[in-house]
Amino acid sequence: MKILLLNLLLIIPIIGFYFIKIHEFKLKYTVFGILLGSIISPLSLGLYSMAFLLPYIGIVFLIFMPVNLFFSKPAWWLLVKKLSLIDGINLSLYDHLYLSLLNGLIWATLFSLIGLFFDIKSK
């Protein structure tokens, strides 16, 4: 059930994009980048976990494992290298929450800068 809820996070940027389109914001790609970047790490974990629900679909595992590793790595690297978290330990629920929030901040910043680039190019 939690895996399906992680996949339902995809609704947030879709609804946000239609809201932006209706109200005609000037920086629509920047706002969409913030919305997408804030949910991309838990969404990639949810899509990766779908392979364990449907084991006969091995291609899902092969596609989303590298995607999940890519999108979950920045916060993990920051916690291990900069904050002296011991690599290889089991994380508690709160540690996973902090990882997701930190990944959301990192990817939302990066995707909003990419969106800002597209907003400037479209003018």
C-alpha cells in the first residue's frame, strides 16, 4: 500500500502543471520544476519497489534501479561525507524522512534552475 502511495505522488506535479497553465504564471517551468523535484526521489523509490510487487516484470527493475540510485544518492552522500553518518548502518524511519526531505530540497533546487532556464529561453 505504501508503494502505491509513493507512486501517487506523481499527481502533485501534474495537477500543479494544469493549475499553472490555467492561471498563466510567468515562470511556469520553474514552478513545475520545484513540484517535480520535490517528489522525484520518493517517486523513484516507489517505481523501483513496484518490481518487487510484480516480479515477472523484470524490465521495471532494470529501468528503475539506476533511476532510484541516481535520485537518492545526493542526500546520502551529504549525510555520510559531511555529517559523519556511518556508511552501512540501518536507518530509522526518521532518517529516511530526513533523506527524502533533503533529496527534495536538492532536486527541487536543481529542477527549478532548469525550469528557469526554459522560462528565460521561451521569452
